[in-house]
Amino acid sequence: MAGGKSVSENYAFAGMHHIFDDHIGHAATAVKFANDEKNLLAYSSMDGNICICEICPEPKITATLSGHTDGVTDFAWSLSNDLIVSVSSDATLRLWQTNSGKCMRNIASSLVGMAQCAIHCCLFQPVNNNMVVLGNTAGQITVVNISTGKTRKGANAKLSGAVLSMAFDSSGKVLWAGDDKGIIHSFTFDLATGQLRKGHQMVIQAGSSLSSIQSRSWISREARDPSVLVNVAADTLRLFRVTDDRGMLLHKRSFPVKHNKHLIRSVFCPLMSFRQGACVVTASEDMSVCFFDIERASKPCVNRLQGHSAVVIDVSFNCDESMLASCDTEGVLIIWKREQ
């Protein structure tokens, strides 16, 4: 990826590698490549299932995680990829073995002090994968010990709106949570106890849902600041710089994206290389996948992939950026192959 190529050339795609349509008729909700993997990914749907897929040498589904009684709203891979945690509109958290597809644990919201309502987002604590953080419609954030299935005093917080998105910084010491009222709350996280302490409250766009938060310690030689990427349901994707150790955000750039209704998500491009520029990729309600060069002053959109026939919900790069996955509200998952 390094060398004389432009950002546009680096992010040119040769076309579709494969299409998975196993959730067809039910909106897909998330797609995520496994950590440091080129060929392993999973995607979830409102049909209540998560499909684990291999894309090379032959694209196939290796396991289907079934058990939720309502739509799966989010999931996360553990650091070693042996576990997946998922949350659902059925107000439960489930822990799965990825190789067998077996459900290891099923935890109802009421057992960890949360209201009986949809859970929208979940995260493994990046330093201690024994802890998982949940956010729900009632504005509750709770840290759960997945070994015991319990939470502890102080390992929770309350927002004024529904918790739609969350992200940790790379150290696992700062947590950001975005709600449906357009506010991001930051918290400091005690790695030993899981306790949360309030940091900052930042109004990003009053009254607009914040459907995705992504954190990156640095992106490229040109953009070395710790950064946070936020999808705002006011037709914008916004990039922020982190300015203190409690998660204060300073607005850096905005990019136009068709987004005012759905819970769409975005990602930082994973490679930190010596190439020029730094890219982010977002889903969009105009049925496309948009690439933005965050360092380009004018015309930052360097590529747009068109192939979906419905709203694109989520995007995910594999570890070497040779493949990009995108999923939509019709339940279709497209694997795109980058030009060599």
C-alpha cells in the first residue's frame, strides 16, 4: 500500500468478490471482520441470527449463531476471535463460541440491573476481555463480567437518551457513548474494577442520533492525533481530535453523507502506512459506500462503491485492506475486492 499511488488508487476496488444473502428479507445490522484476519468475518441481522463466514479460498458460512428471540442489534469479536458477544432487541446478551457456534451464556437485562428493553450496542473491554459493556434504549450503560454473568457497584452509568453507539480508546481507559439526542458522554474506565467515572458531556448535534462511534490512536503520518469518528443522523460524518485523558473531543472535519433515519456505521481504514493521506469509510442511506480522505482539503470523497439496492448499514475492512464488506437493510452482504 505504500509507494507512489494516490489515495484514490489505493482505494480502487475491482468489483464484487462474493455476495452473501442468507439474511435476505431481514435487515442486516452489523458486519465485522475478526481481529487481524483476512478471511474471517461475521454479520448480524434482525432475523435474530449471526452468520460467521469465510471468504477464501471458497466463500462459505461456517456457523450460524441462533438463539436470540428478536433482532441482533450488535456484536463484537473477542481479541483472540474465539468468542463473540451479541446483544438484541430481546433485552439479552449472549456469549458464543465461534468455532462450534455454541451459546456459552445467556444473560437477561434484569440480571445485571438493566431495564427490560432493547440493547443497542456492546463492546469487549480491549485490555480485559472478561468485561463487556452494554448500552440500551433506557440510556443505561453497564459493565458485565462474562465469567460470572454479573455486574458490580459503580460499573454502570445513565445517559439522558437511548445509548446507540460506544467506543473505547486503544488503552481501554476511556469510553465514549453516543445517544439519540445527539450527545456524546465520555467516561474513564477503571481496568481493575470496571467502574465508570464521568468525563465530559458534549453536544454533537442536538436532537440527532449518533449511530456509530469509532476510535483510533492515530491514522497516518499526516494525522497522528488520537481521533474519533462519529456518524450523525444529520447527513454528516464527523471527525474529532481527542484533547485530554478524559475523552474531550474537538471537532476537526465534517463529511457529507446521506443519513437521517437509519443506524448506519463507519470505520477507519486499518493500515497505518507510509502512504499519503488517511481514509475513513462509511455506509450511507443512498445505497453506496463512501471513502473520504480526511487530509484532502477539497473534494474529500475519493471513491464510492455502488452495488447495493438498499440502505447500506455497516462496513468493515479486513486486516490488510484487500477486502471490504458492506451490508444493507435487505439483508445482503457484499464482499468487495481491492485492485492489486
